[in-house]
Amino acid sequence: SLPEITDWVTTQDPDVIVFQEAGKNISQASKKLKDLYPHQIHEPRDHAFGMVILSRYEFSKIDKIAITNNLGIELSIKPPKFKNSVSIFALHAIPPMSNTLWKQRNNELSQMTNHIQENYTPNTLFIGDWNITPYSPFFKNILKETGLNTGYQWYFPAPTWPSYFNISGSSIFQI
């Protein structure tokens, strides 16, 4: 909702916001933040793969990348204190709930990896919900082929998906 988004934005003060799983409501609420984020990309969907991107800085490049039945986005911005532009690649990969969807997810990640390789700049971010663990060989391949580094500073990344299987009150089986 707009009040929750506005509260979060005012307390965190991000330069760029990427909403994934964005539908019409997120898109409409985000448009009301035009004073803070004058540069916006709206690709809402009726399913979980819509995206809305808000930026304080002008987009010097926007490329909407058609991937299978999905969408990846590449954009570039140049924050005033940066010497070079920042390239941001965003993707919400399909969850691998079957063998077919597993192959599709891997294909989506591979296509974005290729796109990053073709458009690599020194300040590159690849963000999103990739529906993959950092222990997966496909995840490791993304890092190897793009030359990017993971943002995790700890050997065991913080879990982002809950597990309801507890041992002595600890949910150790999370992803």
C-alpha cells in the first residue's frame, strides 16, 4: 500500500527501488512518488512477474529484455558523485516447480548472464528474485561468467524463504 511504501522510502532513502511481483496497485502507488523518484519504469503484470523501478536519477539506458515468457530489464544511471554510470540488470526468474520450469528458470538466468556479458560495465548490479540458492552450480556459473561478486559477506547467507520445520526452535532448513 502507498502508506507502507512511503514510510519505507522516507526511512531508508534509497536512490533506486526495484519492485518485483508488481501489479497494478504497486504501479499506481509508485506513481504517487514521482516527486521523490521522477524517473520510473512501469511493467506491472497480473501475475508474479511484473516490475516497477523508481530512480532519483535519469535513466541513460533502458532495455526491456524479452526472455521466454518473462521480462528482464537493463538500465543505466549516473549518480552525480559517480565517475562512471551504474548498470542495473533486474530479473524475477520463474520458480523451478517442475522439470520444465527448472529448465526455463535456468534459461532465463543464462539469457540474462549473456546480456550482462555483452553490456558489462565496471559498476554492474544484477538483482532480483532468481529462485535459486547461492549453493547452486547455476548461481556459481552466473558469478563466473559475468565476473560479478555476491553481496553476501558471510559463509551462510541469511535465509529469505521460511521453513516451518524446526529443530529446538531453529528453522535451519531455510533457503
